[in-house]
Amino acid sequence: MLGDLHDPRLMYLKAALLLTAGLLASAGILVESLTVRTGFLLAVAVICFCRLYYFLFYVIEKYIDPSYRFAGLWSVVGYLWRRRG
């Protein structure tokens, strides 16, 4: 498997690629259905997923369980699965 990114230039490149992919996907959705409703629902979905990401990686680590460090989404899933009892 690939290791963690350590080069800041590659991290910026990854962020730029993610931004580009998100913008292109959003533009594709809006081209398919150019309505205010579609634009509003797309914006709500993006905001909600961003807030969920913030919760999973910041709120849990800083406020709920400061001793736990997540390594990615599968790490969060495993953590939540183990705590469900």
C-alpha cells in the first residue's frame, strides 16, 4: 500500500485535485438539471458532508475521546463499531 503523504507540495496537489474533482462533479450535476432546487440540494449535501467529516475527525478526537487518533474513515467505522455496546 502507499504510505502517508509527507511532502507539503503533494498535500497541496491532492487538495487541488479534490477541489477540481468536486467542482467538475458539481458542474456536471448542475448541467444535467439546472434548477434552483438542484443547486440548493447540492449545496446542502456538500455542507452536511463537510460537517460530518468535521465531527468524525475533530469533535470525536478533541471532545468525545481525546485518547483516540483516527487514521481514516475505516478507522472511524471500527471505533464506532467497537463503542456501540
